[in-house]
Amino acid sequence: MLCRHRHSTDNAVGLFHTTGPKLHKLARKYRPLTPVLLEFILRHDTPLDHDVKLMIAGQLDNAADRFAAIAD
């Protein structure tokens, strides 16, 4: 998941290398973005093949589950 944060790109990769309270903070930060990104990916005017959209949708679903498990 890519998000613009200040002057750098933030793609949530830090979650895999983070522990402690910061992990929960990052999960809560990214969790609300997954449904928004899913909506954009699945739009009929998004220029991606259907199978690619489904693959990305599955990845976003997995990410949402992980964020929920960490954030709660």
C-alpha cells in the first residue's frame, strides 16, 4: 500500500520490521486506507485487467485482516 507521507513514500513495509507500541500505531494508521484503495482498484474505469484487480483486492483483504489483528 503506497501513501504519500510528507516528502517520502510510505508503503507500510515498516510493519514487518516493527515491534512494540509503534506497530499498533502503524496498523491503526493504515487500516482505514484498505477499503478506500479496494474501492479504487475495483472501479470499472481503473485501467487494469480483471485478474490483476482480483489479485490486488485479495492482497488488500489480507492487509486489512493483518492490520485489524494488530490494531485491536
